[in-house]
Amino acid sequence: MNEWPIIWEWLMFAARWLHVITAIAWIGSSFYFIALDLGLWRDRNLKSGADGEEWQVHGGGFYHIQKYLVAPAEMPEHLVWFKWESYATWLSGFVLLTLVYYGGADLYLIDANVWDAAPWQAIGVSLIAIVGGWFAYDFICKSRLGENNTILMILLYVILVALAWGFTQIFTGRAAFLHLGAITATIMSANVFLIIIPNQKIVVADLIAGRKPDPKYGKIAKQRSTHNNYLTLPVIFLMLSNHYPLAFATEFNWIIAALVFLMGVTIRHYFNSRHARTGNPTWTWLATAILFILIMWLSTVPKVLTGEATLTARETRLAEAEGFDHVRDIVLGRCSMCHNVEPFWDGIYHAPKGVLLDNDKDILAHAREIYLQAGRSNAMPPGNVSWMEEEERAIIVAWFESVK
């Protein structure tokens, strides 16, 4: 019995679970502090010398919060740092990227119709793009262009759109979206690790030494924190998109990704304005709805496919393995009514997750998923609506495990 695919699947599940938990913690604290900072009352002459204050109530208690523009007069005895949420989110995300996209490069990362690359080549480009994305972003922010926030944001948006298009030219649509999200998330986490926290440590060191902190460090950290605030929602969309082929597996997927970043701006602008008490820009919801409708329309444009994908070495062995004819019949009889170009199961209008199982090539390409979800577990068909028998599941298991 080959247990490795089962172990690998559980490792991916554990990494995904950890990634979601840490992301919730990071995003929650980030949104809270942005809302807190924008909502502070700054029209009061506070004896403490703080820049602003706010009273809040939660969980049966009242909280009195004050913010110092640069730093308090002296170092407080206890100081809580908000950084580990960011680090844990990025690390768990990279582990998940490694397990899913690097470990399954032939299936999830490489599209032979786009770039028939060896796994090591695709993985190398992935790593270079993620690391290089941060250095390019950081260079632009530290240049003269970074002195004008409006110009900086427009330039960064243009670069993100270019990356969205570029990734669709070398990776699968699923991987293209994931990498766009990974680069953005890396920028956000590196902002915390390499800019925000180090700048805050400089301020703390000045306080301990009795020096007056330079306000420029707080200004730089605030700029990067603002970038993180506007990038958060698009990152969440991109990370979830791998479950929705109408987002990543269409001809204009890169335009969809570009519009998602604009949706993140319109949504955050509304909440930031409300928190700052600078207005109630309800027009942002109309703009967001229009963007989303445009995204839905773009997803209906059929993808123009060129070329024929070739089978991998393992897929060839699976095709030649004893039992494939039986497996094909089982899948066509129990699965293809939904996993079809034109599904004929009542209520199903698109193949779930874009997975097609109506021909040999696609059955072989998704052999691992068939093995895990219909062979080693009863996840598919859902509710066993097509009455797959245990003997049929056993045939799938024996066929898949016969190929090493």
C-alpha cells in the first residue's frame, strides 16, 4: 500500500490550516490598528503629550487608548510587538507553496501549452520572481518616486498588472494567480520584517539611550503600513482563487487579477474614510459592484487553447498500466456527467473547479486526485450521487498504486 500520497495530502491540509489561522491573526490585528489610527481624536490637548486618544468598549470592559506621534517621553516597561502574526503567515504560506506547487509542479505549476518547462526551471523562476518582486518594490519606494504616494501607488499598480500578464505566459492560470498573491504577500511581510519593525526598534533604542527619536522612521513605517492595508484584500482573493476556475482559468484572467486590486482599493477606501470620519463614500460600493460584474463577464469569455499537451512520463506509465481501461470506464460512468465541457448533471453548469474527466488525457492528468478523492476516500462523487461501488474504488486504488 502506497501511503505517501495520503501523508502528503495531510501535510498540505495542516499547512493550509496553519496558514489560514495565522493570516486571520495578522489581518485582524492589521485592520484593527489601521481603524484605530484613523479613528483617534486628535483635537484634544492631552496631558500625556499623546497625539490622539480613543475610548473603546469590548467584552464587558472599557479601553482607553492613546497614540504617540513619534514616541513617549520615556520607554515603557512593557511593550507588545505585533510582528509574529506576519512572519508565521508568510512562513506557513511558503511551506504550502512548496508542498502544493513545487511538490506537484507537473500538475499545478507547469502548463505545457504555455511553457513546457522542467520542474526545476519553473520552480527557479517562481523563487526569483518572489524574491525579486520585493527588491524591486523596495527600490522604488526608496527612490525619489517614493516621495509622492499617489505616483508611487499608480506605478506599483502598473507593475502588478504587468506581473499578472507575465505569470499567465509561463505558468498555469492557477499558479499565475497564486504567484501574484505570493509576491504581494511577500512584499507585505517583508515590509514588517525589514522596514516597520527595524524602524520601530531604532525609535526604542533612542528612547532607551535618552535621545529624541527621528520622526522620519515613523513616517516610513506608516507608508509601508498603508501599502499593506490596501494590498490585503486582493491577496485574500488571489489565495482563494485556486478553488474557482472561472477566475484563473479564463482567457482574460490577468485582467481579472488587475481589477481585483482596484476592488481592494475601493473597499478599503470606504472603510478607511469611515474610520477617519472624513466622509461616507458610498460610491465605492457601486464602483466595486461594477468591477465585480465586469470580472464575471470577463470570466465567460472562452479561453483560446492552442497546441496539444503531451503526457508526462508518469502519465504515460499510468496509461499503460493494467486496469486503466476499467478506471476509464468507471470515471466516465461515475464522474464525467459533472466533470465535462458541457455537464449534463442537473444544476451543474460548469465543471467543478474546472476539472474535466471526459477523455483519457484529462483522466491521466488528474489521476492523483481521482485516487485520493474517489479511491482512498469517499469524497467523490459527492454524497456518492452516481453510486460508485466499493469494488470500483478498489480498482482505482490498485491501478494508481501499481505505478511507482
